[in-house]
Amino acid sequence: MNNSINIQPANRVQEVKEYYFSTKLKEIAKLNAEGADIVSLGVGGPDRPPHPDVVRTLCDEASLPAAHGYQPYVGLPALREAYAAWYAKHFNVELEPSTEIQPLIGSKEGILHTTLAFVNPGDGVLIPNPGYPTYTSISKLAEAEIFTYDLTEEGSWEPDFEALEKLPLSKIKLMWVNYPHMPTGKPASTHLFEKLVDFGRKHGIVIVNDNPYSFVLHEQQLSILSIPGAKDVAIEMNSLSKSHNMPGWRMGMVASNAQFINWILKVKSNIDSGQFKPMMMAAIKALQADDSWYEEVNKEYRERRKIAEKIMDALGCHFDPVQRGLFLWGRIPDSCKDAAELADKVLYEARVFIVPGFIFGSNGNRYVRLSLCATQEKLNEALHRIEKLQIK
């Protein structure tokens, strides 16, 4: 680049950094290229394939000559109907397929579309600490004012509504919640969803629940939309990435009242186009899976979780055994300076990648996260390596 030309990016680009996993995985790739053989317990991307019938459907549909054209921005009617049937069966939520559901290219893009649909520059957004980093980065890109709300182990990883009432709520338009919660594994509850809906109604704040983890190690699925009157103020996003082993497929959805969905569609239709028809047809097949599919997936995760708990013990970390989801979240020993120091020690000395909790917010500074998206063999290898460190 010619240094004499002073071209600067938009201010919003200066407000965000490259995604943590984007930079860290490049570092790990370099270490592996040098022969390190890192065991990665980092990213929560399922390592097993979808159901064989799902893959077969994709292949069969992709072989059809007419399968490769542009598709509707609102997705196939049959896909929206399949999402509605899935919600009725597993979440006890009735959704109108044609107006209350919008398919997404993964729920991550839904964070952008929803934010742009509701938030003007300078409007306030409530973001959990700890929480998914994309809530913060997208809010910054939208030039919103960010108000973080604390989630703590002492507070059972739930919002402190008395503390929320002290914020300038009149300027806040959107509140991000994520139950079952990532990274802490806090399960959803009807009581919490009722309090969130009441809070949104009282202050005219849209409550968005990001809900991709409700099938992993959960016996009961819960949706914020199951609360009476929730559709008036609540939006829920979901995804097939975790529940159906389809992270790279980018198949997600957003659901709410028809007006909210229409506003989100206005944004989405000006940013991207419809999804690949064979993938939508395969997603329909995935959504029709019976309970035995989820049980098969969770049977493997239960075995992996047992090993992950041993790894936490070897690290000297305390964890709550009731947590659920695709990760295990643990508090580091008091002898450790912070999670970053521990994670680096484990990476460079044991050649195991674990995630320091600070990337999810300051309340994660004394926590680390392990992913269950590694084989039992890899998890046992990680355990063997970490036990040699004698961290306790």
C-alpha cells in the first residue's frame, strides 16, 4: 500500500477487534505447523456429522438441475413450516410459519439484522457480562451505547433486576440474553423468562434470547416465547449448528411477532439473499429428527463431559455440575493470577488450547471454558498432558 495516500477506515472499524478465535486459531495453526500437535478444546463447533439422512437429502437435492437458482429471501415455505413444527413439538410454542419465522444464515447474522432493525446510533443496548462477544461487537458497529449488566456466580448467572432498574432505561432499546447461557452453562428457567418478559414490557425494551444450546445435555427445552404475552416484546433466535451437528451449514432462524419479523426482514433482504435450496431441504429433514437423534448426540456428550470434569479437576478449577450445554465453565485456583495466565501455561506447556473467560467479559477473568467438541481420545490426551503440569 502506498503510504503517501492517507486512507482511513470508518470509525466503526476502529471500535472492534478481529474476533478472538480468528486470531487465536491462526496462532494455533502456526504452532501445529511447527509440530506442536495442539489439542483444541476451544471453539464450540460440533465435530460429528449430521444425521445420514440429512446429508443424503443435500446430495440428492443438489443433483437436481433446478436446484441452483436464487431462492426466496424468506426461505422455503416448507422450511418455515418445519421450524414451526419443531417449536411446537419441543418448545410448546405456536408460531405462524408465514409471518412469525425468518430463516437465517446462522443465528450470528441475526444479531446484526436484529440490531440494525431496532437500534439507532446512540441508542442503548444491554449486554451480559460474561456473554457472547458478538453482542458487543455488533452493537459497536451499529454505533449503539453499550450498557453491560453483571452475571455472577454468586447471583446464579442471572440478571440483577434491582441493578438494572438503576440504569437509564428510557434510552435502552434492546437487551441480549442467552439461556441456556454461554459460557457459564446456566440452564433456562420459566421463572427467569417471566421476569425478563415483565422487565421488557415495563420499560418498552425488546428482549432477545439467543437459544442455540437447549438440546445439548438438556432434558427439557425452554423458549422465552412460551411465556404468555412474550411475543409482544421478545424475540428468539435458534440454530441447527449445535443441536443437529450442522455448524458449517449456517442454518438458523429468528421468531417473534409478525411486525418484528417484518422489520428484521427489511434489513436482511438488503444485505443477503436466500439460502441454497438443497441445504434448506436438508434442514427440513434435520428438523424432523425424532428423540432418538438427540439422545444419540447427548450420549456421546455425556461421556465427553465426564472427561472434561476430570480436566477441570486437574486444572484445580471449581465448576458447578448442574451446568449444561456444549462447554464446561470452571473457576480457576486462587493461586493463578488470572485466566489468561492459566490458559497460556496450558497452551504452551501442555499443548492444549482452553479458552480464558476474559474474552466473554470482565466477569470471566477468573474462569476458563472447555469445549466438548473433541473426541474422547483427544480429551483423554488433553487430560494426560495437563496432569503432568501439576497446576494445583
